[in-house]
Amino acid sequence: MNFISYFNDRLKNHFTIWDIKLAQMAAMFLLIIFIKLIPEIISLNYWVYIVGLIISAVRLLYVMFIKK
């Protein structure tokens, strides 16, 4: 069993939607801490955020709308 399939099985068998949403909230708070510690992050060009959004959403959009 490889690394990705092991964690996919763990997620399917042990996690609920609440656990996943709590992990997302923890990541959001971690980002807020980074912004407080390194305020230069906010002064980046908005295109950096748009590119990051697209890169992080590509797989999600592919799985939701294209993959059968």
C-alpha cells in the first residue's frame, strides 16, 4: 500500500465532514498567524493570490465536474 492510498483509506474510514472542516479552520487560523507574523504577505500583488487560488482549486474542480 503506498502513501497516498494509505491516507485515503484512513480519511474514508475515520474522518467525518466535521473533522475535515475543523482541519480547514485550523489551516485558516495558521494562515492568520502567518499574516500577523509576516505582514508583507498582505502587500503582495493580487495576481499572486489569484494564481494560488487557481492552482489549489484545479484538482477539486476537475474531480467535481470532469472526472466520471
